[in-house]
Amino acid sequence: MKKLLVLIISLFISLPAMAYQNYILMADKQITNIEVSNSDILKIEPMCTTKGKGCSMMLIPKNIGSTRLSFCKGRKKINLCITVFQNKTCIEKINGVKLVPVDLPLELNK
């Protein structure tokens, strides 16, 4: 019983140590119609720039798992497959947008 209690306590202590990698998604046209297939995995925060065009958003992983992000860039529909792991976020099928990791300096992201 004591071992189980120690295991549960150590699990809860280690939970805040999980680090998900956030991204800023930037496009050359306005981003509209943002949809996330599983909002328990990924949170989207639209970002206003100084020009106020709405061409960027922040991708904030919340839990481990896979989800799809779809949005319109101008008149073009973009779909991204996003998989969140314990220490990194993998984004597949990137076409027509630029992704910048928030947690790493640009020099280290190559």
C-alpha cells in the first residue's frame, strides 16, 4: 500500500515537468475558419499584429495525443496533422504557412 501511495505522489510531482513545445503559425494572408478536431489536445490563440490583419496564431499543446487543425488562408483551405509528445510537438503536411517554435531561438531550430 505504501509503495502505491509513493508511486501516485511521485507521478503527480512529475506532471508539471512535462514540457510541450508551442508554435506561432504565420501566413501571408488572413487566417479564418479555424477548427481543431480535438480541443483537449490543442488550444489555438489567434494573434493580432501591429497591422491587425489576423495572419498569425499560437498553437498551444494541452495534452499528449493527435489532432487535426484546419483553417482558411485567404480562399485556400489548409489542413495540418499535429501529434503532441511529452517533450515535443510534431506537425505534418505544412504547406503555405511558416511555423516558428516559441520555446527555442531561431538559430537552434534548423
